[in-house]
Amino acid sequence: MQNHPADRGIYNISMKMLAGLLVASLLMAQQSTPLAWQPGAPQSTPLAPGVRQSEPLTQPAADKPTFGATVRIVMAPVTVTDRNGNIIDGLMPSDFRLYDNGKLQRVTEDMTSHPLSLVVAVQANAQVEKILPQIQKIGALLQAQVLGDNGEAAILEFDHRVQTLTDFTSDPDKVVAALKKIKAGSWTSRLNDAALESINLLKTRPATRRRALLLISESLDKGSQLKPREVLEAAEFANVVIYSVDISHVLASLTATPPPLATDTRPPGAVHMPGGNVATPTTDSQLQLGNWTPLIKDIFDVTKGVFVKNPLEVFTAYSGGRQYTFLDQRALDRAVSDFGAELHSQYLLTYSPNNQQEPGFHNIVVQVARPDLKIRTRDGYYLAGTPEGAKATKKK
């Protein structure tokens, strides 16, 4: 039985009226019932025209404004010595005056609340192959003289690669095992790249920890993509102090295994001998200079660059660290011991700059009440600043 067209029309009109009454009742209920709102919770307010369901509306709390602010805490490790280089202990925070861009700062000093995070980056190329066994013996000394109970260390090696042998650990056995893994590789030495990789590791540590990098390397960089200035800027941003044990390049050259000589594929008749001499096995061996040619060249390069700072000097001088010399096992052990003694006798001055609105490089100057003492600290740090500070700086 088919419905009459008139009956279908009446049915459609009834359905439309029923839908309209339902919508009207819902709107009246929403207007008469107040919405319960909780900060951060999705809202059930009606959707505005043009807003899709995937874009939930949120209502900020009118009585709880939100402010965004970043407070920078700067650490300035300070080493104080007398004229003979002896470390001075017993000074109080009130004995120091610290200036940040010429502005006197309020400082505190509490080394116990800032445990040490240390990265040891070791050159591991073919040039230092005979020296590596001596470096591998310093694991126990690092734990006893440098890290202590609350310290942690990560070990890196570098040639044409930069490889992490162990991430940060407080287990002395893991530090010793990582040092024993070091093996000589290629003839490349990416010193700058290794330093930056070490700084990136240190950046992951909590800001309350002291951050130090110990580079055991020659003072020459061979093959890095980065310049010393880029490494130094990264260290200043990350509050990293860089120390170095400078492997004598002459010692490394004399103890290194000579690189394999290229095979001469030319036929004997193609090699011209002076004065009509005939090429013999003896004359061929005399023409091979072995490993002495790069050594002689390096001596001339060092002589020519006496007044040019090498990367290790730049890193240590401007970050507030110190450079040690490695000639033999005894000198290396003494360098590690002196490094630990300096770290544990430093005055760790911390402060929140009262001029954080100033963008750019902030120079740090530390003074002490006694004029006969020498002070060594970091050169400064970089600060992004705020838009208001940037405008004020431009006006000046």
C-alpha cells in the first residue's frame, strides 16, 4: 500500500517542527545553565561560525595572567694564586668583586651544590699511536683526583671521526674500560670538531652542575669543519671551561710509525737521475725521506707561528681554563693531578645578572681585595637578551 503524497507532506512538516523544538530547547538549556570552567580543560561553549570541531575553543583565566621570564644563572669558576703560582684557599664571597659588563653583581659561592660533569676528549690518530698506552693509564687517577664521589665523566676519541666511547657515568670501572678502548686511527685530527661535540654533550647536563672539558691532544687541528672561534662561542653559551694537556708534537712525530709510502709505478727508465747516474735500490732508498719531511715542515710552521695562538691556547685562555704539557708518563700524571687540584680549589662564583636585558657578549671581570694575588676566570658569555633590551641598546 502506497502513501498518499499529501500524507508524506504532512509527515515532513511534522519532522521539521519536531527538530526545531529540539534545537530551541537545547539553546534555552545552555543559556540557563552556567558553564563550569577549569583552567586547561576543554570547553563546551557553542562553536563560533566557521570554526571546525578539530579546533577546540579555550578560555583563559581572567584573574590569572601568565608571564614568561627566563632567569640566567652564570657560573664563573675563579682560580686565585700568589705570585709563585701557589693556589690560595680560604677566601670568602665578600672578598670578591665581580663585574658583568661593568656592572657590579651580587655573587654567591657554594661548590658543594655544583658537582662536576667532565668530558675527556683524546686524540686517537696514527700520529699518537705509541703514546696512547700512557693515556689509557689515567682512568684511576681521574676518578681519585678529579671526579670524586659526585662527579661524572664521558670519554671521546677523535681522528677523522669523533666517537663517544662512554656517555656520562660515575662508575670508575666504565671510565677505565672506555679509555682502554681507544685505538689509533687515521692521520687526521679533528680537534675543533671534537671540542664542539664535547660541549654539546655537556649542554645536556643539568645547569646546576659544573661543566668542564679536558682535551688531551696536540695543538694542531687537521681536518675540522669548524673554526676555534665557533667552538669558543659554544663553550661560552654552555658555561663550559676548557682545559688541555698538550701532547708534544715533536714527541708524537718521533714516536709515530711512518705512514706507508706510495708505490712508485713508474718504469725505471722514466725516473731521471742527475749527472747520468743509474737508478739502483740504494739510490731509490736514499730518495725516500720517510717521516722526517712532515717533522721538518712542522718545525718551520711552529717557528713562523710563534705569535699566533693555537686552538688549545685559545680555548683555555678565553674559557678560564689552563694548559698543561705532556712529555712522558710522569708529566701526564702530574698534569691530571694538578688539573684535579685546581678544580677542587676553585671559587665557584654564581650570580643572576642584573643586566639580562642587554643582548650580546657579556664581559666578566673579577677582582679580589688583596692586590698581590692573581685571578683567572672565564672571559665572558653570550646572552640573547630581550626585545626591550635590544631596543634600548640601539638607542644608545
